[in-house]
Amino acid sequence: MPDELNLGLLLFIPYRALETRVFEALAAAGYDDFTPAQARIFQRIGPTGTRLTELAEQAQVTKQTAGFLVDQLERAGYVHRTPDPTDARARLVHIAPRGHRTIPIAAAAVAEVEAEWTTHLGPTRTTQLRQTLTTLREITDPYA
């Protein structure tokens, strides 16, 4: 069928809808200075901090782009940098207290959207979708 949407687009459309809801919830809570590009970096920061080069690689952006986004996040108070204890030349990006306050807001928005999707699809189809996408991740996510 020529009018069928490709799978990539069919995966992207619901993701974008979910992302929009997360940003609406963040903005409603007073965090309206957060962009999707910044979020792609922010969500990859590990609990003990992450090097900029790793953030760039995982977000699939250049080191310069990642640095620019981290600079923005740092100015807004969402992250901070510290020396890497394993390499004096490197620095780690950590989530700052302001950034930590956004996490439960975003998680609640995701849970709300997933609950709506489960209501729409039913629990069985939702479980099948999660299992299928988890299996697909094996060949699409080098960081899985």
C-alpha cells in the first residue's frame, strides 16, 4: 500500500506526542526553559555523572553540540560539572538539584501517557508492543 506510513514514522509520531506532553508538564511546573535537544543530553546523564564525550556519543551529536547543550543546561541550573576522579583532564556532567526536581514531573507525564495508551490498546496489545519494541532495541540501540 503506497499510503501506508513507514515503521520509523509510526514509531516517531507517538514518541513526539509523549515528548510534547512531558514538556507541557515541565512548563506547567515552571520548567519552561528546557528544550528537546537539551533533554536528549540530560536523560543520558548517569547517576555518578557522565563525560561529555559519552553524552555526545549516546545522543548521536557532535562533541561541540553536546558541549553547547550542556553549557545551556548548566546556565539554567539543571546540571553542573565536576572533575573526573579517574582522569584529571576530564570533567563529569552531573544532574543538579534543579534538574533532579524535573525528573518526577517528567516520569509522571510519561506514566500518564502510557496509561492512556494502555487504555486505548488494551493491556495485552500494550504488553506485546513493549516486548516487540524491546526486541527491536537489540539491533537499533548500541547502548542497550
